Amino acid sequence: MSDGVAQLPVLDEGAGPFERHVFVCVAGKTCPDQGGIEVHAQLKALAKEWCGKVRVRVNKAGCLAQCGHGPIVTVYPENVWYAGVEVGDVPELVERHLVEGRPVERLLMRGHRPGPNVVRD
Ligand code: FES
């Protein structure tokens, strides 16, 4: 009986083991209160269901220095950053970006500069 993993090819040395890596800010100053924890949970569940454990990894992230624009979600290797993601956006994000490879335009982070973009109160 096979566990499915043994049949996968061995990657080149240093090659990333996942096709895509998603980070969701859940531990900073603002994203947790803006729904980051719920977005992470939903993203993790749908990514596992629609992409499997091998292709996509969804991780919690600490503050991504974009406080006030969250919840922030990043997708690598594309280096695409999403802002203001809500739980209701997750199915579209998973289907369009993680399954089909097309970033979701309406959720892209916009108007930011290189480095930290923290909203001060
Ligand atoms: S709290 Fe999410 S970017 Fe800082």
C-alpha cells in the first residue's frame, strides 16, 4: 500500500517543496481584529481541499508591516500581496490564484510604497 508521497519525484537540491506558499497575517497589531485569523483558517481548509497538501502550503504570519490594510495575504513565488481580504473572498482567491494561477485583481494591495506601509492613528 502506498502513502502517495513515496511516488513523488525527488526535487533538486534547494528546490522549494511547494508550488505556492501563502502567508496570512494573524499576529500583528491590526490584522487579527480585521479577520486575519478567520481568513487563515478558511484559506488553509480550502487550499487543502482544492489543491492538496503537496502543491500549496498556507502558513500563519506575524506582522507583515502593512498594519491597517489587512488582513494581508501574500502568495509566493509570485510575490503577490492582497489587502483587506475577507472570509467571503477566500473561495475566489483559492480558485483563481491557487488553482488557476491568476491573481485576483480586485484584492491586490494598491497605493503602497516599498517597505512598511503602516496606517498610523
Ligand atoms: S498586523 Fe497585519 S501587517 Fe501588521
